[in-house]
Amino acid sequence: MEISLDGKVALVTGCGPNIGSGVALALARYGAKVACNDVEEPAIKACIARIERNGGEAMAAPGDVTDEQAVQAYLAAVLERWGRIDILVNNAALLGGRGVLDESAADFERAVRVSALGYFLNTKHAGRAMAERGIRGSIVCISSSNAWSGTAGIIAYAFHKGGVNNFVRAAAMDLAPYGIRINSFTPTAPNPDNPELLAEMARAGMGPGGVLTHGRPGGLGGPTGDEPWRRPSRWAGQRPPMVPMGTTGTPSDIGHAVAWLCSDYARLITGTDLVVDGGARAKNFAYMPAPAGELAGPVPLIELDETPRAGPGTG
Ligand SMILES: NC(=O)c1ccc[n+]([C@@H]2O[C@H](COP(=O)([O-])OP(=O)(O)OC[C@H]3O[C@@H](n4cnc5c(N)ncnc54)[C@H](O)[C@@H]3O)[C@@H](O)[C@H]2O)c1
């Protein structure tokens, strides 16, 4: 038996080069036609080009996920071109931010708005398009490990990602009568594997791990003040091994799992969360696994991107 999304149409929001592009590519490799949304035109173009050079079919769905008219317009364009929508992946979000003592009201509101309104409006209008056509589709909301436990320095992110998890449970109740499923997927600091992003990170002097934060101050644990009363919020020394299987994986690992979750094999899975993290979330806080180099590690990744990898830091 082989998992196939042949004949299905998908929309992925926020198809930037990391997780959104990885999930969009996976859905295409499993056979879906994929509409690629973003506010950044270059991100859409790069995602479409990546899908096409890997043999898939894609279209642009440009627009701000928080703008209801824009959401309705790009969904109408998808329906006009392909006649249906079977899969929605709510992925667009703003990473980074600051802690509760430092976050600004404007940045807090903006981050919550993109996530809350974006996930709601796309679910509402894609859900309606599915229900009106009798399509028993699948919606996946990208959450975060920061939705399940606390990290210092990202108070807005923690707030809206926590909201995603219960949004999914409630929306699952609204959509169940129509046979439409909605689940969250929890990425846990995946290691980017898009060859173009790896090259961009190498140019920026970053290693293969890390998070590029587009348009938000700081990464995880963003900037704080330097008043004399300040206390450090995190361990600054060398980090012990954190992941029982040695790696949290890549956007391709996420893509395989999301594609399966959107397939008919998962027909009764709704209102729940899927995590692919080598056991990181299951781990007790006091338990430190052995270093990755001493572990058997997972079986090799089944690659989705056939683009040749080249250049420094991309091997
Ligand atoms: N990178 C990680 O380590 C990590 C870990 C856990 C969860 N996540 C989640 O995975 C998802 C993708 O993360 P990523 O690292 O690929 O992020 P990213 O910043 O690389 O991509 C997000 C994309 O969303 C787009 N976007 C932002 N606002 C938008 C709007 N209003 N309308 C349409 N598009 C908009 C951006 O232009 C960008 O291309 C997010 O939901 C993030 O919270 C990421």
C-alpha cells in the first residue's frame, strides 16, 4: 500500500523556505497540486520553482493571511483553477519576539494577529469551500513545542501557539459533521534541509541549525534591557544532549508526517496533535540522553528534494 494524495488540492500558508516550503514540497511529492501562499512574492516563487523542479504542480496564492478579502480571493483563484480544495496547512506565523518584561504591545498584537486571524480565516473559508462541495478534507495547523511548555523570551509566540492547540480541538468539533478533519502538527526546532535556505544561512555565517526570523526582533529569547536588576533567563553554558534519538529531524520529516495526516489512511484522526521530534517532548526534564554520536540514530531520511546540494556549509 502506498500513500498517495493524487487528485487532491492543497493550500499551504507562509510557504517560506523552511517548514512551509518543506511541507508544500512533500504534499506535491505525494501527488497533490499545491497552492503556495505568502506575503513575500520571492518566497512563493522559490516554493513553486522547488515543487516544479521536483516534478510537482503548483500555483501562487499571494496575500496576507489576516486579510479576509485576500484569503477569499486566493481561495477563489485556487477553486477557479483546480475546482476543489482538499488540504489546508496553516503555517504562516511570526517567529522570534521578546519575553513578558520586554515585549511591546505592538509586536505582541502583530504576532498574535498573524497566527490567530490567519489560522481562523483560512480554516473558515477553506472549511466552507470543502463543506459546500461535500469534500471530506484535512486541515493541519502548524503548532510548536513552545505551545506545550515554556521558553523564556517569546511571550507572544507562546500565547498564540498555545491557542492553536485548543483552536484545533474546537474546530474539530465544528468540522466533524462534514467529515472534515483538523489536527495540529508540532515542529520541534527542525534542522533546515532546503538546499537554497542552507546556502542562505551559510552566507549569513550560520550553521545548519538555527532559526532565521523574518521581520521580528531577535530569535528565541530575544533582546532584553540591561538594567542592574536584570537576571539571566537561560543557561549560557554548553548545552547537554536534549533529544533521545539524537535529532529533531528536518522539514522533510515534517512533510512526510503531514502528507500522511492528510491522506485517507488518517480518515478518523481529528482534534489531535502529531509530533516528529525524536522523543524530545516525551522526555522528562531531568533526564539527559546520551550524545547523538553514541546513539544508533534514526533510519536514513527519505529525501523529498532532488535538487543537488552544493556550496559551503550545505553538505
Ligand atoms: N523554525 C522552527 O524551528 C519552528 C519550530 C516550531 C514551530 N515552527 C512553526 O513552523 C511554521 C513555519 O516556521 P518557519 O521556521 O518556516 O518560519 P519562516 O519565518 O521561515 O516562514 C514563515 C513564513 O510566513 C510568512 N508570513 C508571515 N506573515 C504572513 C502573513 N500575514 N500572511 C502570509 N504569510 C505570512 C513569511 O513571509 C514567511 O515566509 C510557523 O508556524 C512556526 O511557528 C517553526
